[in-house]
Amino acid sequence: MDNRKDSDNISLLDELKDEFQEGKVEMERKLGYQTNTESRGTNKKVVSRVASNAKSNTVTEERLMGKEQYFFSTISYFEEKEQPHFLFPLTQGLFAEPALIVETGPDQKELLSKSDGGTVAITNRYVRIHSSKGEWTIPYNSIASVDFVGHPALHIQTSGRTYYIRIAGTFFDEEQNLSKAAKYIREMQRNSREETQSTSNPDPIDQLEKLSGLKEEEIISEKDFERKKQELLDEI
């Protein structure tokens, strides 16, 4: 019996197993499965609750599950306590324009073509773009501006990038909802910026209380305490 041949066969089997596992993980990622969702995408109660908590009638159970025409299933992508408030289908069809283009400086790149389709989800945390071709997540604190333009479309500018997102349909109700969605994005953008500023600039009163505690525990000297206290008082 050739032990070396057996060893080579075992190594080949291990490689094949690794490739199979990597392929499985990648396929699960593309399909939007998450190990911590506990079948959230198929839980009708969860889907119903998410739809009922939305701020607009664009979020329906059928759209969340990708059962309505032009919509890509998004329910399994959302994080814990993430709530979608607007859902729109990306433009798709023979005479449609590309669904998603990103502009970086002078360069433009087509991320989703007119045949790819997908869904735009505007949640309490992100602007999400989902398609079978990929996923793009835009945090509110990275957004510099957002515009609702005709065709209809959303133009979202971040630091260094502009996303041109084309939405399917030109019905008046859909355009009204897009206008509300753009307004909601601006509100979330402002709130996110204010939260970031308050975190980066702590309250001087809170800092004084912490400073007093450090002095009482003799972690800092009286001299250092007085110096730092004066600096904080100057900020009030």
C-alpha cells in the first residue's frame, strides 16, 4: 500500500472541502443569509411588524420578501433593531437607464445595469442598496447632501463619492414618497452629525464631576486637579 498516495488523496479531499465551504459561505452571503437572524426572513410575524412600524406605505410584507415585481428581498439584511421606513425598486428594463452609478472625482462607474434591478431601503441607520449583483450601505454620518431629481432618482453625495440611484416608476404617489424619503435622509444626516459632535465634545460639567472623583481617589494631584478644573470652567 502506498502511504504517500493516500496522504496526497487526503490532502486533495481537504482542499476540496475547504473550497466547498468557502463557496457555501459566499453563496449564503450573496443570498443575504445571516446566522444571527434565526430565519428572520421567513418569520411572518417579524416581517409584519417591520412593515407596520414603517413611516411610509412603501414598506410592505411583499416588498420586504421580494415577492412584488422589481423588488429584491431585503428583510434578512437588516441589523437588530434596524427599521426600514422607505422601500423603492431600482429601475429595470430594456429602455431603462443604469440603476446605480457611482462617481468618484472625474470617473464614473456603472455598479448596476438596467437589467440588474434591486431595492433601495432607507432605514433608521443606513441607506441600503441591494441586488443580486451586490450590496452597498451608506451610513448617514457619511452623507454630505441628498437630492431628489426627476426620472425619478436620488443623488446622494458622500465625502469623495456621489451615488446616482434611479428608481423604477414615475407615478405621482411614488414621487411624493421619494420626496419624503429625501427629507428623511436629510433629517437623519443632521441627527447623526449632531450625535457625532456631542460625542467628540463631552459636557464640561460631566468632566468636572469625573475630575473630582479622580482627585478624591488620589489618582491625580491637587495641582493637576486645579489646572484641569480651570480649563473646563473656561469652556462653560
